Amino acid sequence: MSTAPDVVAVIESQLSNFGLTPLRAAHELGFHTVLVSNNPDRYRVVSSAEEVFGKYVDEILVADTNSLDALADALEPFRADGRLRAVMTVTDYNIPLVAELAARFGLPGLSPEAARTCRDKLLMRRACQAAGVAVPGFHQATDEDDALAAAERFGYPCVVKPMTESASIGVALCRTPEEVLAAYRGISSVPTDFRGQPRRPGALVEEYLLGFEVSVESVLVDGRREVLGVTDKALGAHPHFVEMGDTFPSMLSEPVRRECVDLALRALEAVGHDFGAAHVEVKMTADGPRIVEVNGRMPGAEITQLIREATGIHLQREVARLHAGLPAALTRTRERAAASRYLAAREPGTLERIEGTDLARRVPGVVEVDLEVHPGERVRPAESNLDLLGYVVATGDTTGDAVRRAEAALGQLTPVIRRDTTEEQAR
């Protein structure tokens, strides 16, 4: 038996600073960290990549991360010598494969069936509907006439979205039949998703939920679901659904939070979620809360950082511990608040610079100002979370303090953009 450190393998990740945090957390726990990716260089655009790759990634394996057999073959040497302790991911695109891989190797993880249900918005809605958990009206449209008929049934405006994307990619509010057709064609004409995996045919047409959005963060430990809290989510302008900021804990009243939590927990039961962290998005409407998404993973964006700043709970580390078969420590060590706000371009063009970063960092309570784009890169008004330019995080003794500080910091940032010429626009 090898005396080398046990291995935690991270199979792909989100394309963000958060996406690299499991590697850092596992390394700090003393594990040999392995990043498995079909394109490891994609992560080097992330602002923290140089530090993470230099200090916290012990090994990189290049493999077909859309193939279960290829993943198993890549990690077999670690399994064979008894060192493979955990396989995990925080990106929706790889959750089902990682669940199957964990089951094959006898490692802790989400059940493959639950992972598939969480991953696919159509399967998730069907499971919730069958269990009596409130979801928007929905229909899988497989041709243009089908999409138009569903839109008429739900009424305008409605929402058209792909079923297996993440980061709000391709999600659109449609106010007219022409917009429904354009959204349907844009989705159904692309056979693969953002990570090259086959898309389910057609598109999801849904009833539009008028209201505000929150997410419920929880962790399943020893058969008991520990609710960490409710996150207030700020969305950008339609027709897109870009996430422009998060606040933890929620500023909503206790009864409203309780309604959202109760529905989220019922949704997790409905999809069979049976391991680790979960991130459930809920819309509060005039008719009560409705499920938007059920994600079988930690929350993305900066929510884990907000949780840590507000409560002291290091969620990335504790989830890594769970995947490695270790007990998780979810005891709060402080009661504060934190908020993130995101920077977006107001016009398309080439980024020349972002002004005001020093001012943003000087706002009291600001703990991070991060820019994810560089001068010379092309930018555009955000259509998905992938188009955001950067973010700020601020803390405070109350939710209100954190929000006002984050918004004050964001207000200092000004992207200076050279507008496209007519020739560039034509390309």
C-alpha cells in the first residue's frame, strides 16, 4: 500500500474563481489534488488560476470528461493503489458522470439517478410535479408549432430555455410568438451544450413566474438536512436572466423564508437528493413559492464566500470532507452578512480598461474586488452569467449594511469600452 497522500480528484469545474476553490480546499486538507479535464487551459483565464495551479493543484490529467469509461481509466491507477479518496465536481455539466464514477468506485457521492434528475430541468420538473411540489407550467417543445402552442397555453410573456445548460445560458423571456420562435430555433439548432455534451432535443417552454428569486442552501449530513440559509438573488433586465448579485442571509421576513425553505426541502426529497450540498432556486409569486431549479451541488458564483463571511462555515472545505468520507463541521462561528454585486458592460466593444478599482476597494466592508476580463478583450451586455466582467464582495453586521457597501463599491467601477466599428459589427 502506498504511503503517498490520498487523492481527491476534481472532474472539471465552473469557469470562475469559485470553480477552483474545491482544489484549494482539498489541498489544504492534506490531500493530493488532481484536476481532470478535457481542456485544463480553459481555467487559466480565471483571475485566481495562476495561484491555484501553482499552489493547490498537485496533478493534472487530460481525459475525455464526457465519458465515464475514460474517467475511470484515467483514475484507475489511484484506485488500484488505494489512494483515491474522492471524486467530485461543482459544475452541473459533469454531476451525473461524477455520480456514476463515485458509484462505480464505491466512493461517497450523490446517487446517479438523483444527479441525472437534478441535471435535467425537464426531469426535475416532472419529479417535482409528480410529488406535488409547485413548479411553473412547463412543456418540452420538439418543433416550432409545438413551442407556439405551449406559449399560447401558458400565456405571454413566457420563458424558453434549454434543458441542460447552466449559468442562464440561452434562457429568454418571450413576449411575442416571433420571440418564441427565435428562442426555440436558437436552442434547438445547437445539438450540444456549452461543454460539448448532447442536448435533449427541442426546448423547454414555461409559464413566466412573476416575483422575486431566492436560493436555499443546504447540506445533507448523516441523513439530516442542515439548512445554511436563504440567499437573496438580484437578476438583470429581461429578456435575459443574468444573476447580478447575491445577498446572504436573506433580508426577507421569517415567514417568507420559511415558505421558501419548506418548498426547497420538499423538492430535494422529490428528486431523491441523498448526498452533500444542494442549491435550490425558488421564485416567490403572488400564489406562493415555485421551484426554478434544483441543483445537486454547492451554490456557485460567490455564494459560498458569502456564507463563509457571514457564518464562518467553510462550505467548500466541508463538502470536500464529505466526499472524502469525513465528517463535516457546519457550526456557525459568527452571525454577520455579506453581499456580492456583478459588473456588466452596457455596450458591445473592446474593453480598454476598468476605472475605479482602487476606489471600490476603499469602500468600508469590501473584502474582494475581482475583475475577470482584461484590456483588449471583446465584451457585450450580459446575456448569461458568462458575460459578466467582475464582482465585488462586501460584509456588514446586517444584511442592509452589506448590500449598501457592495452597491457602493460596484458604483465605483466603470468599464471603458471602445465601441465596435461598422466593419467589426458586420463580422
